[in-house]
Amino acid sequence: MTAAELETYLHNHIPLSRAMAVRVVSVADDRIMLGAPLAPNINHRDTVFGGSAAAVATLAAWSLLHLRLTAAGLPSRVVIQSSSMDYLAPMATDFTAAAVLEPTADWDGFIRMLTRKGRARIALEAELVCEGQRAGLFHGEFVAFGKDRL
């Protein structure tokens, strides 16, 4: 799936992504980067609203998992089970969220469990960057439900 196709998919299936003006910056097998402008995500202090930052980070991680499962021929329903967000610096302009599998993630084990049990969990991270500075770190635990549970 190209960046443009993913962006269209997100805007059509997750309306909040359109309202927040989320764009897909880049797509790779092991990394997804989304971007969002300040204007629709602004708070009363003229910086990015924390909920918007967490939403874009969550969306980046969800997108990475969705695309990897689709590429593996395992369409699944992906949901977030738990998450945490560390806000490291205020963001006063457009920002990005780049998602990756956590270094300790066992992708092969995740796929085996999903195939065998129809459900599997995996951890992903997303880093928020604004003006070249690391501004936040997201950690999320996601659950995928296989095709028999779609």
C-alpha cells in the first residue's frame, strides 16, 4: 500500500484522522510516519493538544500493524489494548509520529499465535518529533483478531 492509499484509507475509515488533517509522510515495511499540522490540533496554549498527539501516535502504530498484517496476507481486526504516552516537550508547530515494532517484539511469534489461535498481542512504539526535537514517546499494546473474528 502506498502512502497515498493509506492516507485515503485512514480518512475514509477513521474520520478523526481527516478532522485532524493527518497525512501519511512515509510507508516502509518496518516503519510508518504520519504528520499533522498544528492548526486543527491546537490547545489553549498555542501548542499541540495532548490528546491529538496521543491520537496521531496511536494511529501511526495502528497503521504499521495494519499494513504488516495486510502484506502478510492476514487481514485482521486490530485494536489497542493499552497505551502510555510520555510528553517530553511542547509542540508549537506541525509534528510527526513515527511508529516501529518494539525491539523486543517477536513478529514471527505474533504471526504464529494469530494463525494458530486467531488472536495475538504485540507492542509497538511511536516517537513524536517537532522541529527536529523528540517531543513524545508512545508505547502501545495491540491485539489482532484473525479473519475468523473479523
